[in-house]
Amino acid sequence: MRAIPLFFAAALSIPASAGVIVLDGNYQGKNLFIQNPFSEAGVGFCVFEVTVNDQIATDEINSSAFEVDMNNFGLNVGDKVVVKVKHKDGCTPVVLNPEVLKPKSTFDIVKQSIGTDGTYTWTTTNETGELPFIVEQKRWNKWVKAGEVMGIGKPGEHSYEFKITPHSGENMFRVKQMDLSKRARYSEAVTYGSTVVPITWSPPKPKDEIVFSGTTLFEIYDQYGNIVKRGYADRVEVATLKKDLYYLNYDNKTGETFIKR
């Protein structure tokens, strides 16, 4: 009997046509569960290999459902993970709990402060996934997004900083994170006394533009509460607005009115 070449024998062990389900995220200390149907031919199961960060999983996969034991790969909570579920053509396995690889907001604030130069710094612990920290400022009786800083997403202490744009008077800032649950996790608010000179504006009945006495964040609303202009500038063009009554938020002032003529 003639021997089969080694490379040909290896090829016979791999399905001629196959698919791959790829999941990436962060290790959260939990295992994956996979529903595994029969192959299209009705012989054997659909999944023929699972890898975690390119390491082959040694779990028993020849069953209608199996568990991928993530503890076998030397992972720490927060580590990046790429799982590949390789399956035969004509069938599709189902990952029952892919959300266990999604980052969760678990951070705790160790300390936070705003320096005299306007640099907001905060130190965290207990992060378990890469999520952005959204910096918010209390302005015009609401919390407004000021910017964001990407979180490191691993246990241990991590320090971050963000250059704020304060308004005149007392300012309030905080950071928040949103994860898959859509529930926000907030820090306590930190205050900052600004030396910014209060902003004024004119004219009260503008035709072409409103001029501020300095650069400021602003919002212009119509009578129905719709924002028609917003930005950060020392003047705003209003020539394209229809003649009507409008509401103006700027600096730390809210709800002032003007009539576009």
C-alpha cells in the first residue's frame, strides 16, 4: 500500500470549507458557553477548533453545548482577548454569552483635583475593561460633555488628566463611563474657582451676528427648544436665522433672550 504524503494527510483533517466566529474584548473572569449543532452532513459536530489568543482550547468540544474554560490561558482580569470559534461549512454555532468579554465600568476614584492651570486629574483603581472616561462640566443647569480620555482598563492605580475650559465663577466637573448595560457610572463632582472674566454680548436685536466680549461656549435655542446654533467662539453668525425670539446660553449664563431682526 502506497503511503499518503504527510502534507496531504494533514489537509484531510481540516474541513474543506469552514467559517470562523471571532469575538474580541477583555477577560472578565468568566467562561464562554457555546451551542454546537451537528454538521451539515449529520456526522459530527459543527465546531472543530476554538482558540483563545491563538492558543488552542483543550476543552471537550464534541457535544451539543460546551464551555470554554478561560482560566486555562493565564489571563488576568482586564487582559485583551480574541476568541476564534472555527466551524464547518453549512452550520453555525451560537456563542450564548458573548457579553462576558465586553468591558464593564467598575472603576473607583482614588483621588481627583483641578490644578491652578486648569488641568483636571483623577486616579482610579479597579478598572476591568477599556472604556473611555467622559469628562463632563456642569453648565447651563445640565451636565455637558467636555471631552474624553481612554481608560487603561486593568486593575491597579491609573492616573489621567484633561485640560478643562472653565466658564467664569465656580465650575463643576466629573467623569463618567458607560458600558454595555447603558447605565452610567460617575465620579463625585469636583469644583474649580475660575479667574475667567464674565462674558457679555451684544446687540440685543442682532441682524447678522452676536459678538461676545471673549471666547465662550454657547448654545442658541428656538422657541420650541430646538438647538439652532452651538459652538465655541467670540462671535456667532445669525443672519441665516429667521426673524423670531431666541434663547441664548453662554459662559455661565442661561436662558437669555434676543430677537433676530
